[in-house]
Amino acid sequence: MGTKGKVISAFSLGGLNEIGKNMYVIEYGNDMIIIDCGNKFPDESLLGIDLIIPDFSYIIENKERVRALIVTHGHEDHIGGVPFVLKEVNVPVYATRFTMGLIELKLREHRFLRESERIEINSDSVVQIGDMNISFFKVNHSIPDCLGIVINTPDGTIVHTGDFKFDWTPVNNERPEIHKMADIGKNGVLLLLSESTNAERTGYTPSEQMVGRNLEQLFIRAKRKVIVSTFASNVSRIQQIVYAAEKTKRKLALLGRSMVNVVGVAMERGYLTIPKGMLIEARDVNHLPPERVTILCTGSQGETLAALSRLSTGNFRDVEILAEDTVIIAAGPIPGNERNVSHIVDNLYKLGAHVIYGSGSSSGIHVSGHGYQEDLRLMLTLMKPKYFIPIHGEYRMLHHHRMLAESVGVEKDNTFLLRNGDVLDIENTIARSTRTIQNGNTYVDGVDIGKMEFVLRDRKQISEEGMLIVIIPMNKQEEKLLSDPEFISRGFVDQNFSELRKEMKRIAMDTINELHEANRYSWNVMKKQIKKSIAQYIKEQTRKEPMIVPILVDI
């Protein structure tokens, strides 16, 4: 007898109803595998937060059952949380050669490289974990070495596509393994998890080759320096920039830490070829004729501290953008980054540069790495799943993907639009979603990691209402106020503060006297009462609620 009758469970700890922070979990019997562990970047409301990663509580509580972390590809939204989860649950990491190179950069930065167990895989690898037999297939995306994952169990097959599109003319000649996908579908797929990023866009995703041809024409027409900003991980795009630079006899300078790091990994591991003598240092740019220089830099998403942003404001040492230089932003803005990118484009125009930007531009200098509707429909047709979970996208994307699934024959009731933490249990081929596990955001703030609820609340209050510090010199032993209270305002009010100060001083002294008379001379009680009385007065007078910090100084 086999092990037939075990429950297959699938859920997400990040990546559903959001862009980023992808983390999916498959459980079978007593074994659990994690697929990807990414981060996402904070919006303006999360003041001071560096990164957002998934809540690992469930993983930590069940760490003795976690067998592996399998990574589909090397984008931040799939590997950015890897060092953090490994510090909690140090399981073997399975990834392709290029993806592993990027993971190792992160582990080295976190000083966790030696402690980790890393196993390189490729599309022909087979991994046995308990009763799960795991194999892989190649997919195209905007980064090398991407895999889809096939988890065969005695109770059915689960497929996770990873991020993908179907590019039949890829720059690196690594075509999608469509025959393998067809065989997987022919053998029967119980559950498919497929990415939904471009489920709203009709047609097929254009080939990366198109970008190369257009970049070459822009390089030929450029009169002076060419500055190209793109995702550091898009090695095929970088290779085409190298080809264009070579054809127009230009040297190439790399700006930005992630660009230098990723290009280093790509060259070292054989994914990128740059002619000998082409690479120059940033400090050498001004020593060459401008028509013989290409600059490849980070910052295509408008990141404030990235190279392109600093170049646009003239704050990059050794390199400046001058009139008639050509700037190409060869990446589309991720949702939420549009305003930052527009701000940089404005600055570049002010410098007199020619600026080519936008995935919808007639110049064709960006194509998506995610499949459009016909790519998604093709994957569904090849896999023919009984059950389907659209993943990797906001709710409207998941909704459109569900409609695509219905159009190719997946029954409506067999598609599950889940939220992070919702568990799909499949027992004896019957699927139900009736339970939820702990999930949410964990914030990374410098060296601090956690929920940060109180910290963020305080930061929000200070940013919106300002701060008022009340300094009260006391003799604790004699229970005496030694001099008038002092008030320090930060971000609270500019005008009429002297009038407010007089009344606040009176309120503070009256409060101290009242407590003294009532024999309630505890410092904690005094702080609370002073804070409450002054807050009430300020709200009446200014309609503001600054953070009030009473400080009692024992002299």
C-alpha cells in the first residue's frame, strides 16, 4: 500500500492581493516546502521602514516539518526575504546557478553564507522530499535561469509556474520547455498556481529581441553620452546594451551597487559577455569623448538614492548629465513608482538631455517579463489543471486570470481566489478552503525586525502633528518645582507659540499643584496628568494633536 489519502495543502504568506513579497507553501503529510521568499518596498506611509517581508510565524511554529526552500528565480520580490527566513528556519535552499549567485550575495551581506546549505539545480534536476518527487521546467522571464516547479505526490501533481512569459526568440537562446509542460499536463495536474501580473493585458508579451533592435538605433542616433537605466537583474537587456555599445564603439561604465554586483555575478557565472577593455570606471568617463561613452545605471524605478536620481540632480561624483546627452529608461515603472519616475524625467529634461522612457513609448525600449493574457491562456491550456489558484498579483489581476481559466475549460468553482494565509486543502481530490493561518507584514527597519505597530504609529503622529517636549525641573525629595517648565516644539506650530507657551506653563504648574495637594505626587501620575491637560488645551486652541513628551528632571 502507498501513502494515498494524505492531505495536500497550499497557501501563500505573501504575493496575493499585492505586488511583491512572494512566498508560497506546499504541505503534504508531515513535510512542508517553501517556494520563494521575497520582499516588497514600503510606500510613503511606512516612515523609515526599509523592507517588508512576510510574517514567518507559521513557518517558525512548524520548523521541524519544513524540508526545503525552493527558489524559482532571482528577483527581489522572490529572494529578498531569504536571509531573514533562513535565520529562523535553516533549511536547504534549492536554486539555479544564477539565482544562487544572487542569493549568496544576500547571505554574505547578512553574514549567513557559511551557515546555509545551498544546492544548485537546473531544469533536469529531480529532488525527493518525503513522498514529494519534485522536478522542474524552464520558463522565460526578465532574468536568467527561471524555473517552474512540478511537485508529484501519490495524491496528485501540483505545479507552480514561477514568473513567466513565452518568448520564442530569447536573447540568451534559452527557450521555454513547452514540450515538457505539455507532458506534465498530459499526465494530469491536480493544482496549478500561476502568476497573474499581466492578466489584464491582451495578446502575447513581445520578445526581448525587439528591445535590442530599438536600443541599437537609439545608440546610433545619439550625439553624446548614452545613459541607460534598467533593472540590474535583466541580464538579457544588459547584454543587448553591451552589443549596442560595441557596435557604436563606446566604452561602458557601471553605476550603482546592485548593477556592479549583478553584472559581476552574471559575468563570473557565464550569463553575460562583455568584451575585454570595454568596462571603465566612473572616474574615467570625463576623460573620453562623450560620443564614446555609455553609462549603465540603477534607478529606473525612481529610487531616491539610486544612481539615476542622483545623476538627475547633479549629485553623482565623477559623472554628470549634460545637454544633448541621451538618457534611456529601459524599464516600465512598477505600480506605485510612477510619480518618482516622472520627477526624475522632469529633472533630466531640465538638464537638456534627450529622454526616452515608458513601456508604451514608440521607441520600444521595454517589454514586460510577465505573460500577457494569451501567454497565461497557453500555460493553462498546456497544464489542464483540475484546480487553479491565480497568484502573484493584486485582486483585479487574480480576477482576470480566473476568467481566462474559465475560457479554456477550468470550472468556475475549481478556481480559488485566496488571500494571504487562506489554506486550500485537497483530500481525495476534493478541494476546500475553510481555514486561515497567521500571516501579515513584518517590517525591517535598520537592524530591527518586527510588526513595529507602536513605532509606526508614533512616527505617523510626529510627521503629521509634530512634537512638543515639556521639561519640568523638580526636586523629587522635597517635591518642589524648581523653576518654570520649558517647552520645545518640533514640527508643531510656528506662529503664536509664545501665547500658547504662557498658557501651557500655567496648566502644567496648576496640574502639579493640584496633584501635590491631593498627595498624588508619583512622577508617572504627574507625567500622565500634565500630558492629558496640555493635550486637551492644544486641541481646543489649534485642532492639532502633537506627540507630547513630558520630561521631569530631578535636580
